[in-house]
Amino acid sequence: MLDNGNLVILDEQYNPMWESFKEPTDTIFPGQTLYRNTTLRSRQSDTNYSKGRFQLAFQSDGNLVLYSLSMPSEILRKAYFSSWTVNLATQLNFTEAGYMYVQNAILTNWFNVFKKNPGSNETFYHMARIDHDGVFRLYKHLGKEDTTSGGSSPTSWTEVNGIPDNICDAFVNYANGGGFCGPNSICTKESGYSHASCSCPVGFSALD
């Protein structure tokens, strides 16, 4: 297990045979790079880790795209986010400082995925994950006790930023058969966050 969280299996000559950073699931960490034709797949829910219905793809054309999938066929629906970095991008780099950039052939930081400051990596741990609601989020976690606020420290990861900004956006709902909440549902974005909640129109009841 390397210091950056990469689990590596070595052969007798200590050459890597397999490493977790090259087989990502729904989460990536600072120091990790996604190359073309690599995907992240959401889980079904916060507690169900089987494959969900949203996918982040760093495509062969260099475009970073979020898709929903029809289940159980797993056919891709229309994209609901795109970086528009077609043809020039070569990799997605999650830096040690907690920033994420789409980079071009000479490794110039071309497109900043998350616009907000993630906080110093000397103070925070960072990770990015495509969550079960289809939002790709950057998270931070206080790495050590914060003596400036009376010695208290958070016990969970907190969101820095998420894409898309509003999963309840009308285009998202139209493009993806009702978006996160599904068709014929009311999607409500929580104030100040990218999280959303789902409800039924008056006179109707939920069916999972």
C-alpha cells in the first residue's frame, strides 16, 4: 500500500502486476491519473455498492462526460455534463494539492473540473467520487485536529464542489428520463449543496 493509497501487487522482481489506481470503481484520489477510455461507475445507493446508473467517462476523444444508463440494459443515455475538451485532452490528473485538471499532450492544465478551492493538502485529505445521484463530487476531510476552532475535528467527508451544479436542472431531467429522481417525480436541490431530494406530485405515492 503506497502512501497515496494505491494498492499495488508486485512480482518477485518487484514489478507491478496490478494496482488499484489503474482499476478505479467510483472514487479517485490525489496522485491518481485517468487516461482515455477510462470510466468511473456510481454505486446504487449509499449502502448498496453494486453498479448504479451513472457513469463518468474520460473518452477516447479526450472529452470528460457524465452519462446516465438505462437499467438493467446499461445502455448509455444522453450526456448531462461535458467538459468540451474534445481531441486535445490526453489525461485527467488529480493533483496532490487536491485540484483536478483535464490536461493536454504537453501536460498543461487545460480544464479545471472543480472550480472551488479544495483547501490545503497540508490540512485536508481529498477524494473525488461519482455518487449514486449522478453528481461527481470533490470531498475534503480534516487530516488532523483543528486547534484554531477549539480542538474539534469533523468525523466525515464534506463536499467542496460537485458537477453538475444542479442535478435537478430541467435539461438533465429531460435528457435522462427524469434525471436522478426518475420520470414523473419532483427533484429538489438542497440550498448551498449539489445534493437533491425526491418527492411525488400531490395525490401520488412513490414506487421504487
